[in-house]
Amino acid sequence: MTGACSATIETTNSWPGGFQSNVTVRAGGSAVNGWTVKWTWPSGQTISSLWNGTQSVSGSSVTVRNADYNGSIAAGGSTMFGFTANGIAATPTATCTTP
């Protein structure tokens, strides 16, 4: 269900050839039980390591689903996952959906 959650990507560190980001997943007015965040890389970036979620990649499109322990978010609450990536730091717009 779209609109039940939102996701924001924030770059927290960068270095030549790579960067680190945190992604905050927020529940809306209702509790969330499971979430999926998606975004598309603008310039060929690739994830080298990801924590607090499980990823799948198809070309430049990234999909991250909740881990077993952080899928439930109280109404108005949030959780976070993070990653390191190769390439120029980017903060693409992410979408969040629930089952």
C-alpha cells in the first residue's frame, strides 16, 4: 500500500569512489507490518554493503525489504537501514510501500 510509509535517503559520509547513507523509513498514521523501499541510481552507483534490510538489484533499480526484526513500525514511528556504495554520492528519491 503506497502512502502508508515514507523513506528518506541521507548521505552520512563520502570518500573518493564511495559513500555511506542511512535510509529512514517512517510509518504514517497507521502502524506498518512490513515495508519495501525502492529507488533508482542516477549514475551507475552500486551497493557494496547493506545492513538492517535485504536487497535485490536489477540494473540501476534497488529494492530493499525489511529484515525479520524491523518490519513492524508503530504509527508515526520510524526505523533505519544503511548501506555503503561505490560511485559518486547520490541521494535519489525513494518510495516506500507496505504489503
